[in-house]
Amino acid sequence: MPDANPPLPLICASGVALWDARALFPDTAPRRRSRDAITGVAIHHDGTFLPPLETTNWHAELARLRAIYNHALAQGWLRFPYHAVGFQSGRAYLTLDILHSGSHVAGHNHHLAGIAAAGDYTQQQIPPSIYLALGTALAFLWGALERPLTDVRQHKVWDPAANTACPDSIAPGVVTAAADHLFPDTAPGPASPPAPARAGSQ
């Protein structure tokens, strides 16, 4: 099928590739940071303000990313809120430079990377393909930073006061999926993945 994948470049780190959508969603006021400043990861879903995503084609995925971006701009957040978004197709998109602070956890954006699952998982079970996509995004992040970030938590854990419906208990599964990407023969548990190989091109 000629349009089976989105018309976007792939970006790789440690052999893990994401679809690079950053050019579609400019950061209108970049808040730059060093790699060492990034100490953890927040896991989100894109919430209840969007309708359910009932297809896995890239046209719908890019449209949903556009809706997230437009919502963020309308809130005055000035940028795509998350650094990566994963879909039920198993695809994961890089949506914001990891050396730019996002807009996803109040009071913690300066030191966190944000990864979101497309869809509303307040009620429905999180499918394996979402863990695959989010694990791909986290493995990419580890490779790009040249170190594993094992402090991976749900939005609500980072900010207990937040009025968020982001799903609970998803973070350990995402860490395991990321480890499976980088170390398929000796995948570690969620607490202590070994350091990934040196990052590839970015």
C-alpha cells in the first residue's frame, strides 16, 4: 500500500526509530535545557477532550497530533506539550525536541520528558500495541540521552494535585517494553535497565 506509513523522516537513536513530526508542530517559545537536566519521564494519555481513535492509519494519527497541538496553543502552552506520542498502530512520533522543555506536568516540565498514549484509557484496557509504541518512544529517549531514565511515572504521581485522568499503573509496562527494544535477549525488569548503546544520528 503506497501510504502505509506517514510521509515523515525517521530519526534514530541506539537503533530505535521514531517518526519525526517536529517540523509540523513548531515550538513557538523554546525553553532549552541540557541533557543532564532531564531526570525523569512522565507518562500521559491525550485525555478525554478528543473523540476515540478508531483507526490505525497515519492520516488519522497526524490529524490527532494536530488536534493536540492546536489544543495546547489554545491553552497558551506555546508548543506541542509532549515529546513523543504513541498510537495503537504501534507507531510512535517525535513531536518536540527532547532538549526543549514541554508543557505536560506543572512544576516539573524543566526536568521531565513527556510521552503520551493517543486515546482515552480512563476506562478501557491499555492494548499491547500502546505499550509497544510508548516503549519505542522511551527506548529512543534513552538512546538519545545516552543513559536510561528509570524514574518513569504517571502524570498523577509526579503531580498529585493535578486534575488529570491519565491512566494509572502504566509506567512499569512502558519501561519493560523499552528494555525489550534495546536488550531483547536479556530484558531487565522495570527498576534497573542497563545503559543503552551510544546514541545514533539525531
